[in-house]
Amino acid sequence: MSILSFECDVFKEQCHTKKCGESSIFNINIDIGNVACKSGEDYEDEECNIEYKSIFMEGFLENIKKLKQDGHQLFFNSFCGSKREAKVREEFKKNPEIFNIIPESNWNFVRNPKKKYEVCIKTSANIMIDDKLNICNNIKEHGINYVLWFNKSTDTPPNGIINVKSWSDIYIEIKKLQI
């Protein structure tokens, strides 16, 4: 085996966990506001009277189920204040569809949006899904392999960032990324 071949094999092992020689398994970080749940409110707003169980993005639940069944590890990685975090935790605990797919130990909240990359590093993320382009750029700059920008824009995303418009798009893109 050549040195180049060995380095490529090491890189693959660092980026992916193999499942029985089949497709790659990813650690996927998912933002909550405007990605997992519909949210028209300011992320920093401490007041939060939303019942999250009733406002999931279209296709979210069915596609995270499929991602989990495919063997991927799923994590929430969200920026919000402490009251909003408490409300999200309370509502998500009431919803077994969330609680059973993404266990509470995989729910991560940060007070500074630029710190989302630290959660990605802590969770060994291969993929981050976020609706804010500045966050996507920050995550990409910190070396996360794949960044999916969830938005309805027709703008061309910067190099290395994949534009997705729905949870069906997200699932399809993740399938394409699997080796």
C-alpha cells in the first residue's frame, strides 16, 4: 500500500464511520429554529410561548426517522436564550417522536451563534444543517465536511455549502454524500 493510499484511508476513517462495508454513517447536527421547527421569532428572545410539537417543518419528522434508520447519529445544535431552551426541552420531551429519535443527551444549545462550530467539533459532526448563511460559513471555515443551507432562496450558495429547500432535499443530499 502506498503512502498516498494510506493517507486517503485514514482521511475516510476520520470523516465517516462505516456500516458493514456499506454506505457511510454521518454525525448530523440540526438547527432547531427554521430548520426543525417553524419559527418567525427572534432567536435571542427570552420569551417563548410556542408549542414545538405542532410546528415542525414539513417533512422533518419522517426524514429524521429515515436518517436514524439509516444509522446516522442526530444532534440538535441551536442558538437561543435560556428560557427558550427550557421551553424547547419541555415541549420536545412531550413528543416521543423527537425524544426517541434524538435523545436528550444529543440536544445542544449555545448562547452565541458563532459557538455552534464548537458543538460540531464536540459531536464529531460531518454535516451541519442551518438556515443562516453566516452560521453556515462559520461552520465551514471550522472544517465541518458538509454544510447544508436550509432556505427558500434562489441565491447561489458559496463554495462548499449545499443549498436545500426542504427536508426531502436534505435526505436526498445526505444519501448523495454517502460513499
